[in-house]
Amino acid sequence: MSRDGWGLVLLAAILAALPLVAATAYVLTLLNVIGLYVIVTVGLILLGCSGQVSLGQAAFYGLGAYASALLSRDLGWSPGLTIPAATLLVAAGAYLVGLPTLRLAEHFFVLATLAVGIIVNVLMVQMVPLTGGASGLRDIPPLQLGGLRFTSDLHYYYLIWALALLALAVARNITSHRTGRALRAILGSEVGAAALGVEVARYRMQVFVLSAAYAAVAGAVYAHYIRFISPSPFSLYASLFFLIMAVVGGLTNIWGGLFGAVAVTLLDQVVRAQLPRVFPRVGGEYQTAIYGILLVVIMIFFPSGIVRGTLDLRRALVRVPHRIGTARARSPDRRPGLGDSPRPADGGTP
Amino acid sequence: MTSPLLEVHELTRRFGGVTAVDRVTFGVRPQEIVAIIGPNGAGKTTLFNLITGFLAPTSGEVRYRGERITGLPSEKIAALGIVRTFQHLVVFGEMTVAENVMVGCHRWTRTGLLHAALALPAARREDGEVARAAREVLALVGLAARADDLARDLPVGQQRLLELARALAARPTVLLLDEPTAGLSAGETRHLLEVIRRLREQGTTLVIIEHNMDVVMEGADRVVVLDYGEKIAEGPPAEIQRNPRVIAAYLGEDTETLGGLVPAEPGAAP
Amino acid sequence: MKGTVKSTGRCEAIAAVVAVVGGLLLAGFPALGQGAPIKIGTVFAVTGPASSLGKPEKDTATMLQSQLSSAGGIGGRPVQIITYDSESDPTKAVLLMKKAVTEDNAIAVVGGTTSPESQAMADYAMQADVPFMSVAASTTLSVPSRAWVFQMPQRNSIAAAKAMEYLVAIHARTFAFLYRNDDFGQDGLVAMRAFARQHGMTIVDTEPFAATDTDLSAQVARARVHNPDVMVVWSTPPTASIAAKNIRQLGMRVPILESHGIANKAFIQLAGPAAEGVVFPAGKLLVANQLPPEDPQRALLLKYARDFEAANHYTANTFGGHAYDGITMLVDAIRHVGPDRARIREYLEHLRGFIGTGGIFNMSPQDHNGLTTRDMVLVVIHNGDWKIWKP
Amino acid sequence: MVSLLPQLILTGLTVGSIYALVALGFVLIYNVTGILNFAQGEFSMLGALLCATLLGWHLSLPLAALVAVAAVCLIGAAMERLTIEPAFGSHPLTLIIITFGVSMAFRGLSLMIWGADPYTLPEFTPGPALQLLGGVLVRQAMWAIGLSIAVVLGLFLFFSRSVPGAAVRACADNAFACRLLGISPRRMSLVAFTLSAGLGAVAGIVIAPITGATYDMGLSLGLKGFVAAVIGGLTNAPAAVVGGYLVGLIESLTTGYLTPGYSGAITFLVLLLVLVIQREGLLHAAQRRQA
């Protein structure tokens, strides 16, 4: 078994044990929310591995939530059924979105996803008879698998983190075999990849649909966990939030998804808990500003993610001769993180 | 004489007013080595782009084994076995040398997203095969030692060899090399010629854009000369060397490329 | 060949785990070694779309904290008011409510600035059996009434009823309804539809708009076609002001009736001359100084306004008032029955004649809001200031 | 609904002029640097709020406006130096993400400084709205419309007549050639950000009397303006202005004749369509930038 395979097992063990040490409803809810974010973020990073970024991820997250909620609430299906159903629906939707948009140059694709995200959010608010409008949907049935009725935070903790680990494992596998090499080749140079017979468009689509599916699963579980949904958690702001997590973790680095979601969510909590002690009378105003600055700083100094970034800096400082992975340290004219700059005029090959 | 494997017929490409490639026609027979030469801006690379589907021709067509392939997307053409390298290096900088070559194997491997996602035995087996193939090819071009380095840390010359290795890993039937010796040392160039000959023996057909006349004289069976997008001459190297139109064309060029006719100084980059 | 990449991956995994443990410690830190004081949790939308409501709510909580401290807490026991920012996000609101309840052992929770936040928090209150004082006005929060959920603002249906009194008083037969397309506006629409039917009025046109719209003359023009007796606008500034402006700009002379959402000076500033003559239902806080001396609320309202402005250097508004009512009501309950959730709930449910900024609360098992139209006044804007409207 | 159409058109023009002004900022920066600057709307927000504050200090409106614009120009320059310049040559996506970060930072800081309450500015020329073709047009809208045209002319003159303008254009066409000519693309990008920051500020100040100004007005403004810019093809100022008016008209007409409330969605539906239909054009733009 590979080293990070063991890493996964170790992680699973720690996660399984965590509730035993810290099991207040708050901590569990926090961990559950983090788990859901991990799933979405890993999906986003899978997309990043093909050189694409989405600002519509919250929309897929929300569609998953609404689809599963409505199917179970209004049609009386079992959530055990509606969660996969919702995921498939959203994946199909993503496919339709991808058909025209994935052919766009990458930075126009972002805008397409942004547009989709905003449209979806407007529809959620607008289609009152179906979605309950801005006041949201109440009384969403909890998940029930066979005899087991998911009611407590603990139930969902194990469900969510099982899914999160699965998401990580799958993503890791995808990035480590033929498909993964193809994706990283596309990231490196579409032209180069195509010249070797890599079906760029097809892979882009696969990853896009998959990332949407990731978000949808998380959303669907969220709906049955919180049991109340409204459009606000699925707005453009949420998409930006997910993007921040992905960026903190490193946009092309699966494990970063785990770290990014954890770090950002906890940073949020820590700031919340500690800032008032440092400056009394401080409101939450700082949050937005802090995130914004965080985003900028990371994109400038750690384009390949905080952890990897710091590792590189360290290695760069101690001047270890370049070996794989370590060579990601920044050099003035080459900037890793999102593939090679398509603008040779500004650096690229010196 | 055997029927041509690759046929370029009346191929034309215009950019606005300029005609980069003008009704060019020639054929390449199996296991042949054809060199394409011509002054800078003669349309050589454009010709490659047209053949490999990175550019759509304004008119004319390309046939492969008698089948029309113009209009196919570049990845399809590559999948058919027509693989190219680039004049301006296109290596996957963030991947290791070995991984670069493994991407080359994409063409003849099959496992997809699902296999990978579930890490099915098929995917693992394939990885083994691919890794082996990669090692062989790297050994062939003499990059074995640097297998685990990031591609972007290689010097230009070795990056060019890497591109070649990557293309070889694809096990092409027709291999299009765009200035493969640019930036190579004399030693590397000689080694490259070796490799090219061995490939031909193994049954590969090659089309090479080349400035270094030594390579052309030694390596090529036939030479196609382009000037201002038109084919001005075609024939065995010796003939071409004496062809007045060719010499005129080069004399019309600046001395730097004129040097292309006399043995090129080693390491001369494009 | 990807060995080191993997090991980097492992580093991230480890980093993540470390972050979890460390983060939880830090985030949970306030809980450690603090059991003595009675704690009241508050969760307001200090930032995000609803911040203009959440900010004064939080500032009120901070103000009450210092007042309680100087007063020596309740019966000698110190009281600690914990304030959290939900960023107008229901998920975060629930999360923070759970934190207040399970980490800080808050005895009860006040908050839920927007109705989606309150809805989500109310569901948790019902699961965890924690008294929850919602500061959102959505009708569905207290209709039907839920055991642990109490509502501080005059629920939208009451505000709508009050607004209706105006329409009846001026014998309006038709009106057009322009509303911001969110929980606030949609809730108002439902209520107004119901009352219009009761009073045999017809809503000739309904026009939704987005909170981010920069001009509403298209909606106004549509409404004008039906030439209604009155233009009713259900929103908050800036759109509430833009609507008023556009109505006048398009030369409509009909009366404008707005919602309790414009109960702050910003509306008057933004609408300028168009604000003149606009009528809206509001809590009595706005016109406290115009209330007759015998009005039981008068003294309290003036005190709250005075204290708030002293503490925060901007004028008090009704939203902060809701937070004030929620917290003081809890303090009152704790004073009588001690820090026991079940008994607090019991006490609140039968609380009668409690004087708050929002009105005089008369709770009952069927009604966890306990306010009526008598607790609101119709206010008219006159010379850029608020006057009690009289027929 | 005969009486409806003229008003809808005038409304469309009013809103359109707002989007047009924001769109111009986008185009300016994209032309020179190839960056889509999502902090563009925030410049307008800053301009409007700063101006409001200065008025509070009893400066005259023209003076306050002037100071505010100058200040925002500096902010724009600072943004370029602190966030864009260090990442020069990054992948376009990286730069887009950075601008989103900057926009969040601006929003957060403004909330701290100005709070959540909306501010407003007096109309430049107060007075009743103008009656024309059976509809009414706010006087301030005339300013916005006039300004959008004036700016286009200004830019045209700047680019075609002035030396720095020519330099900027050169960089837009080919950063590499530009370097050969000894013009630093980096300096040009500084110029571009400073200019379009000022442009954004002017826009904010002109529209504040119509819409009011809040700390969070930037994002939605920026996005709408961006849609306008895309419709205009992203590289052509006059086209962007036309795009702005188109978006405005589409919004008001859909609000007027279809069911209102969806207008937000429709705007971005248009963006999607334009992106997909113009794909070729856009791609060319993108490639020209990258070549």
C-alpha cells in the first residue's frame, strides 16, 4: 500500500477517535461542516488539476441540497435515495453547462461558471412555489438508511467524514494514474497534451462533471443534516469561500483540499473566538477584509498552497538540490500553482 | 515504389493577406526520412501545424494511409499515430521527466477515469507497463539519469531530447520533428542521428524540419524545400545542395541562416 | 515516481489534523475555566447583507453587558452576554448557536437577525430545548407557536395589519405592492394579500425587485399603468428610498405607504424630498418623545435611545430594540425563576404586561410574540423628521 | 402598454449609463494587462463613499469629487503595486483570483470605516426630472450618459493622440515588442490601474445621487459592468459603452414586459450567451493577449 494510502488510513483512525475526546454538539457540527467543505473543495481542486477554476461551485452545492430536499420532502422519497438521485441530476446539469462553456479559454470559463452560479441563486430566490423563496425550505426529513435514522450530530459526523475520505481517496486515485497524468499534462500545456493524443475536451468535461457531483453530494447531505435550507448559503460569496479553501490548500493538490477546508474554517472560528480578546468591541467586520487579504497574499506568495508553499520556501532556503515536488519553490520568472503561464512574454521559459 | 503513407495535397493556408503555405504537395513513404528545409518564415512549422490539425488549412488536404485526415482534431490525428514535437519547447514543466514520457504513452493505453478512481488492477498494471516503457525510452535518448527531476529544471538541450522521448513513447507510425537538433551539442546531435536511424529500422516514418545541413545530408532520404510557403524543390539531399533555386532562396536570407548551409555551430538555438 | 508528492500530501494531511486539534483548542478556549457567570448567547448578522440590522443589535448587547456588570449581575451572580457574528448565513448562525449552548453553556440564546437564520436556529432550539428569542420579524416564526421559540419584533403580519389601518383610514380601494424579493418582502406580500381580501381591497399589481437594483422606475411604470390609489413599498434602504424617488419622478402623486423596514434616518437622507409624506408602521421608539406622558413605554424608550447613543455614537433604531427586549426579557425571567431553561421557558410563555421597546408583551402558549397593532404607530415623514400620523 | 415603453427605454439608458462607466474601467485594464479586474466596482464604491465623507467635512461638491477621485487613483496605483505587480506574469486565473481578493478586502475595510448604512450625494444639477418622449429622465442620468460619452472620447484622444496613450496601445498589442521598444509593460499596467481606478471613482460619484452608496455596492456593480464589457468584446471602449446600455435596456425591458425579479438572472444569461457565441472573438482576444 502506498505511503499516502497509509496516510488515509491514519487519518481515518484519527477521525474515528476524535468524537471520543471532543464531542460537544458544537465541535461535532463544526467538524461536520468542515467535512462537507472538504468534499466540495476536493472537487474544486480536481477541477484545478485540469487547469480550470469554478466560481459556481456553491450553485452545484445548493442544487444538490434543493434537489434532495424537494425529492424527499415533496415526493416522499427516502433521503437514502434522494442523495444519489440529486447528485446524478446535478452531474447531468453540469454536463449540459459544460458542453458550451468548457470550450472557452480558461479565464472566460470562470466567468461562465460565475454567471451560472448567480443565475441559479436568483432562481432559488425567485421560484417561490418550488423553493420556498428566500425564506427557505423547512421540515426536511433526516437521512434514514435501513433501520438507522440519522438524527444526532454524531451520526452525521461518521457519514460525512466517510464520504470525505472516499472523496479524497477517489480524487487521489484519479490524479495518480493515466487520467491523472493526462490532466496534469493538460494543466502544463493543452497543445502539448493534444499533440500526444490526450483528449483535452473529454478530460475537462469528466473532471468538471465530477467536481459538480462532489459539491452536490455535500449539498444533499447538508440539506438532510441541517434540515433547513435557504438560498443564502449558496450565493456567490459561498463560491468565493470555497475558492479560498481550494487556494489555501493549493489549487492543483488534492491533499490541499483537506487542509484548505480545515484551515480556513478553523481560522474563521479562531478569529471569532480570539479577536474580541485582543481588541474588545470588535465586530465581525474584520472577517471579509481578512479573507480578502489572505486570498491575495496566498496567490502571490504561495501559489501552490500554504503547506507546499512553506515546504518549498524552507527547501529553497536550505538549498536542497531539486528533487520531485520540492522543485516547486518560486523563482522570479516561473510561477507554479496553476500550470505554466500561457503568456510567454511575461516569463515562461526564460 | 510503395504507395505513400502520408500525402500532403495542394495544402494552402493564408493568414489575412499572407500565404504561409501555398499549394504544397508531397508524399512520404513508409520508413522514409524526409527533411523539410527552407529559410526562416518559409512556412515549415505552419506546414506541421496543418498536418497535425493544430491549424485548419484554407484549402487542400492531408491523407494518411489514403484516408483524409484534414479537419480532424489534433488529438485524433495524434491518436492515429502521427505525433510531433515543437520548435518552441512544450514540456510539462511541473511534471517529472519520467512522467512527461509516461504521458507520451497515453496513445496506446486505455484505462479511464473509472479505472483510476477505483484504482482497479487494470490501471495499476498499465502504470507498470507505462513506467517500464518510459524507462526504456529515456535510456534510448540518454535521459535515464534525470528521470525523477522536474522537466523545467532540464537545460534546453535535454528538454528537446525529452520532447523527442515523449514523442517516441507514443510509438508513432509517423514522427514529425520540428528542429530536433536546435540547442543540442555536437555530441547530442550525433546521438540523435543514431536514434533516428534506429527508429527507421524499427519501422517508423519521419518528417524532420531541420536547419543543420549536416543532419539533413546524413539523415534524410529526401528533402523538401519551402520558400515563402511554396515548394521550390524536392529530391535527394545531394541534388538539393546543388539546386540553384535553393541556394538563391538562402542567399536572399540573412547570413545567420546562410550559416545553415555550411555546418551549423553546435548549440545554435532558433 | 510521485513519492515525494505523496509525502507532501501526507504533510498536508498532518497539517490538517494539527490544525483541527489546535484550532478546536483555540476556538473552544473561551469555554475553559469559566462556569461561574450566567451566560446569555447572542448571534447577530453583524456583517453580510443584513449587517445594517445586526450591527445595532450587537451594539445593544454590548451596551446591556456593561449595564448588567455595573449593576452587579443578577442577584449577585455575574451575567455574561456572549456575542457572535453569523455573517447573515443560516449555517453559521446554527453553528454559533450550538457553540453558545454547548461550549459556553449559555442558558438561552437571542438572535437570528434574518428570518432564514432564525428559522434554522429555531429548529435547533426545539431539538436542544433551549429558549430562543428571535429578533426576526417573519410571521412563520411564531405562527404556529413553537415551545422554545419566542419572537421579539412585531411580526410582519402585525406590521402589515398596522399599515392596513392607514389604507382603511384613507379609504383606499386599490393599491400596488412593490417588494424586495427576499424573505422580508415575500412575507409582507403574503400578509398584505390576506388583509386586502379582508377589507375588500384589490392589489392591482405586485412588483418584485432585487436588493441590489439601482433603479426601479421600470417597476413603478408598470404599476402606474393600473393607476392605484396608493403605492405600497415593502423593503429597506437603499431600494426603499429609490422606489419612493422613482414614484415621484414618474409624476405619481398618490400616497406612498412603506414598511417598518425604513425605520431609520438613512431612508430620509437617500429619498430626499421624495420621503416627504411617506407613511409607515413602526415601533414607538422612533417617536418616543412625541408619545403622551402616560404612555407606559415612553420612559423606557427614551432611556434606551439615550443610553444607546451615549454608548455607540449613532441613533438607536428598532432593530437594536428587539435585541434589547430579548435580553432584558431573559434577565427578567432569570431574576424570577433562576438559570433553568425549562422554568425560563415556562415563565416567558406566561409573561404578561412586560414593557419592552417593541411594545407591551402579553405572551401565551398560543402566541409567543404577544404584541398587537396597538404596539405600533403609523409614522409620517414631515420636514425630514418622524411624526405620529393621525387621520 | 403604449405608455410603458418610453419609460422603460429611459430607465434602461439611466441604468445602462452606470454600467457603461464601470465597463470602461474593465476595458482599459484588460487592454493593457489582460487582467479582468473584479475590484473595478469597488473603485466606484470608494469614490462615492469618500466623496460623501468629504462633503461631510463641508467641502464643495466639485472639490470633494476631485479629491475623492485623486485619492482613488492613488488607491488604484497602490493596488497595482502591492497585488498585481508582485504576481506579474502569473496565470490569468491567479490574477483574477487576486482581484477578487482585493475586492473582498476593500469591501471589508469600507464596512469598518463607513458602516453598513447607505450614504448619498446631492444631484449635480438638482431639479425635477426631465419629461421627454412620454417618459421621464432624472437629471443626474443626463450627467451619467454625457460622462460615459465624454470618457469614450477622452480615451480615444488619449490613445490616438498622446504619446503615453500610444505606448499603452503598443503594450496591449504586444507586450514583448513593447519591451524591445524600451517601454515597460509593468509601468503601463500601473498607468492603466491608476486611470481606471479614477474612472471607477468618477462613475461612483456620478451614480451615487441616483442609487445611493453602500459598502457592498461594488460587487454587483462590477459584475454588471463586466457583463457590459464582455458584450463589447472586452477590448473596445465604445463597444463596451454600447454593451453597458444594452445590458441596461435588457434589464429594464425584461423587467417591464416579462416578470420582474428575474432581471438579475437574465443579465447573466446574456453574459453566458455572449461568452459562448462570441467564443471565437473572445478566444482571439485571449490569444492575442497571450501571443
